[in-house]
Amino acid sequence: MKKLILAFLILVISPVYASSQSIDPWKIKADKIDPSNYYGVTVANGMIGIVSSPEPFKVKDVVLAGAYDLYGRGRVSNFLRSFNLLNMYLEIDGRRIDAKAASNFQQELDMLHASVTCRFDYSDRASVSYTYYSLRHLPFTVLMDVSITAKKDIDITSASVMEAPDALKDVQNYYNEIDRPHVVISLLTSSAKSPTGKLLMCASNTFLFSEPHGQEPRVIHEMWDNNMHLMKFSRKIKAGETYRFSIAGSSITSAHHDDPLNEAERLTIYAKLEGRDRLINFHTKAWENLWKSDITIEGDDQSQQDIHSMLYHLYSFTREGTALSPSPMGLSGLGYNGHVFWDAELWMFPAVLVLHPEIAKSMVEYRYQRLEAARKNAFANGFKGAMFPWESAETGVEETPVWALSGPFEHHITADVAMAAWSYYCVTQDKNWLRDRGWPILSATADFWASRVERNGPGKYEIKNVVAADEWAENVDNNAFTNAAAKSNLQDATEAAKILGIVPNPDWADVANNIPILKLDNGVTSEHAAYHGEKIKQADVNLLAYPLKQITDPAQVKKDLEYYETRIPDEGTPAMTQAIFTLLYARLGDKEKAGRWFKDAYVSNLNPPFRVLAETKGGTNPYFSTGAGGILQSVLMGFGGLDITPKGIIQVKSVLPPQWKSLTIKGVGVDKKTFIVK
């Protein structure tokens, strides 16, 4: 009863409170920084992520997409931290500023401009602010912009500190100056080998001064040890004067470029000669273009800010033209080893697809480029076609640690990849892409399922011994989601063949028509053959209504919802399950239940001070971009009624939560349409 009352209070009181506090839809401010209860926020550009720190002039992590090596957890490849190329220090009148010396320390995430700004005062001597960016238009380049306003005459010394993560080895440090008639470029550069020596990781940065050439401060290089060196300068600032300088840096590895050491310096030199104003201007324009596809909520300021945050993070963790796909934690750290799961295709991809198909294309391209590895995986497991790995990294081989049974057994991932490919075609209607990229994926995955089923008579083409989408159900037979996803895969491949004028394999339709979807005695869809009402980790059966559309009867959808919503524990389950409940109840017209599940999906998962999303209620592993993708789908496809069909995106009947006055979704699909729900 207490939990029901609390849920009611969250629904009723939080919108009123949000409105009274004038919550900014684009900015999240942290006015009180508590290092003991601090979870950093990420600025990223789809390639390089920077995670904030509670310490002035520090960043917690720099994470680079696409860079993996074998080390650490699980004897499988892991994301690599890059050099911490934005750490610095500031001394004022000989006192190095740390958290104790900084008063009124505040941080602010600006989602509209994809930046983090930090501000503080130092006694009665100076006010300081700095803003850092992962530049959207330059995939491997970051910028720290610093402003110091003197209240009295002061002397400052500021240093850029280049530090190597512990996992890297054979660190080499370089410093050089390039002197031209119009500019002097000081380059602080480091390189190191990844743990096995497989990759060379490099980073370089430089100061951007505001003085005219010839009047810049003198830069001094200091070597501390093999893992750390710095460059610094000193300057006097008069009372009332504001002094500005910036640090631009780049990080890249041999996974991205054949000559990463020289390229890191070239990219940094490019940023230096572009200059601060042009860098920020182009970055801002790039984000303005991304935000042309946006979600606007009227009547619930806190939900508006939260949805912007989720959308901001998905945009930050993905990028057009990369052939990369995000891990569950995106670029916010090393969670899940940076591997790619079904999280990408089933949870993040649909929201990205409807708002930015050009970015979603990168995610499907990631799978296409690893199709040959999936074919070898199918062969090794005794099947035909292509069998995608549960955890994928650089090469596309299976990367799941051996203690996790999901690696050998969670086969629905293959159908999830196929569904994303089919959905991309449905939204874009790009037949050339379907022929060149989509069809190879759809046909090879359909061949997999045709060989994967065990043919035990009409209506009994069974799929036995799998880990269910509900991963607490291990080594079960005829899992509802796996079977239904396989049916969808086979049906979509057949439809794609017809569109392309190819005669489909008739066995695909035969198999699809004979894969069973089991029922319990009460008429509820059974999660698997041995299911008897146990608690479940995450949505499984309910996914048959959306996104699979294998169950379309509203009465059956409701029956399954009412049964499985009581099987979700209060803790330990990921946010996506409640998001699916939200979506389906919204489409069924039950605004009260849809609104309740929407809040339940994420409010208890938020961590201070930036409301960053964790995987579970009370969890401390943000940022969980999988959950963000699921919740965004509950808004786009649930409350917004958007639906991906073979003819494109349409809008189906739906309802809004009680407190929402309207929902506007703009920039949808290739035609950038606007959809409104009142």
C-alpha cells in the first residue's frame, strides 16, 4: 500500500513541483557538488566521450569509440580509456585551486549546445568559469574554454596535464613547438600501446590564446614521469580584467587511422588554426541541426527536461558515417566492456531511426560489416546462414565472457539485427540500400532460423535450449520472444525478397508458419515451455505486441500486460520493461496506467547531481542509454503513436498521460515531418 501511495504522489505532485520550480528544458544545474554522491555527466560527439568530475579542472574519463583490446574483465576485449587530455590545473597567486579552495562551485549541462560549464569563486580574488565540448563537427577533437575574471590584481599559472590511463603501456611523451610567422603552436603529445600491444593510442593538445600573435604567454614544458607530463604558462591579470584561453586536443588510435601519432597532432593543429570562435560556432551549428528532430512536451516541465536528457545522450553516443553502434553505457565509461548487444537494435535504434535515419544507418552498417563473422559463428555452432554474437566489439566474433550463458544461447540477437535492418528500409524506403545491405542481412539471418528450428511436425518447428529475452530464464524451450522474433525475421526476409524481385526461399514461410507461440491455461501467452508464473527480469512476452506485432488483438495484449506487470520485482530490473508497459497501455488508451509506468520506468533510476540514468532502480552505473532508448520509444511510439510500417512511418491512436497537455514530435523520418498529439 505504501508503494502505491508513493507512486500516486510521484504522479500527482511531481508535475506541480516541476512547474513551480521553472525547470529549464535544456539545462541541468548542479548547485551543490557532493563528491561522495556524484555521478558524472557525459559530453560526447559519437566518437569521443568526456565524463565530468566533482573536482575543478578535472574530467573523470575520456572514452574513445571503436578502440578495444583484450584486458581486464572476462578475458574478452574491452573499451579503452584514452589519455586524459583535458585535465589541467590553475594556480592563483601561488595557490593551486582544488575543491576546498573553490567556493560556490557549480556545474551545468547545456543539452542544447552539448557542453558542460563549471563556475566557482576563489576567495575575494577571482571568479572562474570553464566550458568543455566534445566537438560535434570534429569527431576526434575536444575543447576546454577557460575564463578568469580578476577581482584584484592576480598572478596565474595554468597547466594542461597529459596523463596516461593505467592500462596503457610503453608510454612515450613528446613536446614540440611549430613556429610560423603568423602563429606558434605548442604541442603536448603522448602515445602508448594498448595492453596487448595491438593498438597504438595517441593524444595531443595545445593552448589557444586570446592575445595577438607575438604577445602570447611563454609556454613551458615539464616532464613529471613516464605517465604524465604538462605544459604551462603564467600571466598577470589586473583587477576587473577578464582573461580567456582555451585548450584544444585530439585523441585517435590505430583502429581509426594508420598513423595515429602524427594524425593526433595534425588534428590538434587544425583546431588551433581554426580558433576558438570557429570551433564553437561549427559545433553549435552541428547540434542545432541534430535538434531539428526534437520532442516537445507541454504540461510537464520535469518530463520535458528528462526526455531532452535521454535524447541528448542518444545523440551524443551515436554518429553519422561511423559504422559504429553504441554499447549499453554509450560513451559514459567502460560499462559492459563497451560491447554491442541487442540494446542497440531493439532499444536505442528505433528512437534514433525515426528522428535521424542517417545516424541509424551507421548502426546497421556496423552489423553489415561483421556479417562474415556472423556466418562463421553460425558454421561453428552447426547452423546455416548468419548467427550474430550476443556481445560484439571490433571484429564481430562472440565477445561474451564464458561464465555468461547468454553468449552461446541468447540467439534472439540474430533476429533483432534483422529487425533493425528491415526497419531501416521501412523508414527510408531505400531499395538500393535494401539490395546492397539489407538483403544480405535479412536472407542470411532467415537461413539461420530455418536451420535453427527443430522440425517436430506441423505447428511444432520448435526452438529449444535458449536464454530468453528475460535472461533469468536460461536454457528453456520455445521462448516467446525468441520464437516470435524468428517468425518476424523470416516474414520480413520473404517480404524483402518480393520487393527486390527475388524469389524467396519457400521454406522461410513454412518455418514461420509452424513456429509455436505457447499459451498458459488462463490464455496468457507463455514466456516459455516450462514457465509457471515466476518473476521475470525484463520484458519478453509483451514485446510480441510491440515491436514484433505478432500479437495484435487488443484483448490479448491487455491480458498479457495485466499478467506480466505483476511479475516484475521492485528492484534489479532494467528500465526498458516499464517503458514497454507504458507504450502498450498508451496505445490501448489507458492514460492512467501509461502515465504511472512512464514515471516508474526511470524516476527511481536517476542519480545526482545531473539526473543521470542508471540501469536499475537505485543503481549506480550511469549512463544507461539502453533505458533511455526504451523510454524514448514509450514517448515516440507510445504517447506519440508513431508506428514503423512497410510503407513508412504512420501515426496510430494513442493517449497522453493525464498531466500532459500536448506532445509534439518534429523532424521525423527522411521527410522531417511533424506529429502532434493533444
